[in-house]
Amino acid sequence: MKYYIIVFASIIVFASCSSEQEKKKEENRPTPVKYQLATVEEGGVSNILKLPAQLAAFQEVSIFPKVNGYVKKVFVDIGSRVSQGAILMVLEAPELEQASLQARGRYLRTKADFSIDKERYSRLLEASATAGAISPLDISTIKAKMDADSALSNAEKANWQMQQTMSGYLKVVAPFDGVITERNVHPGALVNATSKDKPMLELKQVEHLRLQVDVPEGISSNIKDKDTISFYVSALQGKKMTGIVSRKSMSVNAQYRSERMEIDVQNKNGLLSSGMYADVVLYSKGNIKALYVPKSSVVTSTERKYVLLVRNGKAVKVDITTGNAATDKVEVYGMLQQGEKVLVNANDEIMEGIVVNGGK
């Protein structure tokens, strides 16, 4: 009887110890925290973005003198509209005219010498038909002299043509249609071909303008050539204007992570001017293959940008990059898949590895 009492007491003590151990395990087991969850979904996030831009002339040129000389006449002033090929100003340089005349004289003299040698060579060839009448050495000598005079005549001709070309630079003509936006010389002024400090004239084409805008790289890939873009300028408050995307630089600025684009703008009525600032309104449809999550799911710290996914019942930090963003959602790119659960209202105080119970 005493033996049974001892065994029964041992069983009670063992059961009590087991109960205490189970209780401690329950206390040490992490308590799941209940968080609001959302589903990672696929589809583009449309976005309307306003970006600063600037209007520039489609073509512009600073006109410097090609030759040294004095300004004789100026036919244009600031605001003058000119056509391609129109004479803008005339310079004078008497030394160029004299050099051209001298070059022409040298060319005519060498040309005459070549003509005489050619005639003499032809006659010697005719006389050589009679055996022994003309020495072969004489024929070779005159042939060599004729070739030398021909080369000299061609060289003098080229020099004369060059002098004529240089004299042609005394007339300054417009390379394209446009407006004179700057004038820095007046008749009597000495201009120097080697000085590039300030142009004589500035010519810009303003009937056709370029609207230059730097687009963030996350959006630029969704904008195609020939897309119509809307913009506004401060000088014309409330007036909506449009242009066509004509050029993309195909190069992302490493500092600002943006790509330069140009929009062709027709300005036949002259309402716009080169140098005006504008606000470009871009509508981005987003990448239809992109994944998106609630905006509050993205955590941005000083070191990384990530979301907290729920995998195997635990929170896992997954690095991401973001694309288009709307009021309540944002495109995300990284090692995550459609249908996975992500924490809403996430923050950097939530530790990776915690057990998560999902709410809504």
C-alpha cells in the first residue's frame, strides 16, 4: 500500500513539472501581431505629372566675322525678320580686294605661259614626223616645261578662287529664316576674325520652337515619339497649348536620373518666345505589367526602400524600386510576385521575422 502511494505521488509531481514546462513554452512563444494586409496586384498606375520646361529656338546661330575688316553697312536690327540668303551686313577690306586682283593676274600669266608651251609642243610633235628633224630630247624638254606650267597655272587658279571666296565673306548672309535677337556692331566698327568674345549678330528661328523638358526615368520609358503633350506658359495664363514629342536623348542624366526630351511647337502667330518657361503636363498610363501596392506599404529609410511581405507567416523585407504613383498606390519593382500579401501602414520599426496575423 505504501508503494502505491509513493508511485501516485511521483506521477503527480511529474505531471506538475510537465505542466509548468508547457506553461513556460507558451509564455516564450512569440505572440502573433495583427496587421492590416493588402495583396500585391498587377496593372499600371496612371499618373499626371507637372514638370518645368523651357522654350528654345529651333535653330540659332551667333554670327562672327570670317575675315578682318570694317563694318560698312548693317541692314538689320534687333527684331528684324529675315529670310534665308538675305544680306544682313557688309564689311569692307581693301587688302582682300587687292589680294584677289593680284591672284587673278598671276593666274592669267601662268595660263598664258602654259598656252605657249602647249602650242610649241604641238608644233614639235608635227615636225618630229620627219625623221631627224627634231631631237627627242627637245620634245621631252618642252613636254616637261608644259606640264610644270600647267601645274603652276592650276595652283594660281586655286589661289585666285580662294581669294574670291574670302572676299565673298565681306557680305554676311542669313543661313536660315529667323529673327535678329542681338546686334553688337555699327558702321565703322573694326571686326576681327580671331575674336570670339561677342557675336556681331544673333539669329534665331522662332516660328518653330523646341520645348525642352527633363522627364524622370521612371516615366520617360512610357512616353513615345509623336505623343501629344500639353503645356502652359506663365505669359499666357490658362491657355492650354500642345506639341508633339519629336526627340528623346536616349541618355539618362546620372545626377538627376532624368532624360531630356524635345517637343516641337509651331509658333506661326508669334505668341511664344525663345527662353520662356513652361509647365509640361504629362499623363503616364503606367506599365500594365508592373506590380503595385498601397502607398503606405513602401518604407523608405536612409539606406534602402522596401516593403514587408508575409511569407510563411512571417514579415520579410524585400527591396524595391518605385515607378508611377497615385494618391493611394504605387508601382513597385523587385523580388515579389502578384498575389503575395504585403503589410499596410508599414514602418521601419517593424522587425523582420515577426509572426504576422493578417487582418483585412
